Amino acid sequence: MLRWMVGGLIVLAALGPSTPARAASRQKECADACAPLVTACGTTCGVFGFQEKSCRRAVLRRCRKEGVAACTTPTTTIRRSVTTTTRTTSTTTSTLPPMGDDCRRPFPLVLGTNSGDTSFASDSAGASCIPGPDTLDQVWTFTAPASGTLTLTVTTDWDAVLHVRTTCDDSGTEVACEDKFGGGTPEVRDVAVTAGTTYFVWVDAYNSDAYGSYSLTAQLQ
Ligand SMILES: [Ca+2]
């Protein structure tokens, strides 16, 4: 009899607090353990209030179901929740391309030496002396401080093309297109410029296999 009573006490002790108490305890544990992830929801979803709430709920729901380890070692579901909102934010904030990639953000061309790299650029322009598509390019903008001759020189070890427009996104305004040599020999082009007029200088490629770093020098006489 005594052995049964002791056994019963051991079983009751193993069961622990009653169910509502355990639920409250689990909620507190989850709130503590998941605080960094919930904060991440606010950071990554800040401009999307509704996503911030659903993100927080998803984190805490998973924790209550699987235990605090779900927050200390994030699992696939939680990662997906946070990653999805991160991607949305990223898409919103990355509407602008990298500098020089297209007409939205041309590099400012200075007199003297400029340098760039088309390895990760996109194909934003064609030109009259470029025969095919998929030619990676970067664009520079230059407003002539005086009328004269602008001498442009692009030096590469790949087959570059140099072309110039007066309206960045209008190929009909092309005023020069230079492609005399393959890689290793600089392309040089003189362009007559008018004081106050803005020109867009493209460092482009002869074909899709041509890309890389370059130097672009500009001299005005
Ligand atoms: Ca191109």
C-alpha cells in the first residue's frame, strides 16, 4: 500500500503543474526565447505592419508547439517566415540599380581618369556599331563646362565599344560609336561638345563574352 502511495506521488510530480499553468509558463518561455526573432520581424517587416504581426505570430506559434529550441535554433518554417519578409523588403528598397548600371543612375564622368567594371552590369543599351544583344554596359554622364572637343579613351583587355548619346535612354540621339579594336588596344573617340549640354558615355561591349574592368579617361580641349 505504502509503495502504491509513493508511486502515485512520483507520477503526480512527473506530470508537473496543471495544464493552464504550463501553457502560461510556455508562453513566457517563448516570449523570452523568441525575443530576438520577434525583433527581427520588426526590423525586416517594419514598413509592412501586417507582415510584422503575422511574422511574430508564426514565431511564437512555432515555439509554443515545439518548444524554445524552435527559436534558439530556427527551423525551416521560421526561416521561411523571416526570409519571405526580408525578400519583400529587399525588393522594395532595391528598386534603384547599382551605380552606372542604367540611365537611372549614371556615374558622374570627371575630366581625367575614371574606372569601372562591367562584370556584373546589365545590358541597358545597344549602339549602331554593336552587332548583337546581351552586351553588358555601364553609363557615365558628363555636362560640358565649355564647348570644345571631348576626347574619350577606354582601356580594357576585352573588346569594348564606346558610344555617346545626348539623351540617355534614346538610341536615336547617338552622336558617336567607336569600335575599331579588340581587347588590349584602347578605343579613342573625339566628340564635339557644347557648353551646358549633357552627354551620356557608354562603356559597352562588342559581344556577350566581352566584359570586365576598364579605365575611361576624358579630356576637354
Ligand atoms: Ca549593351
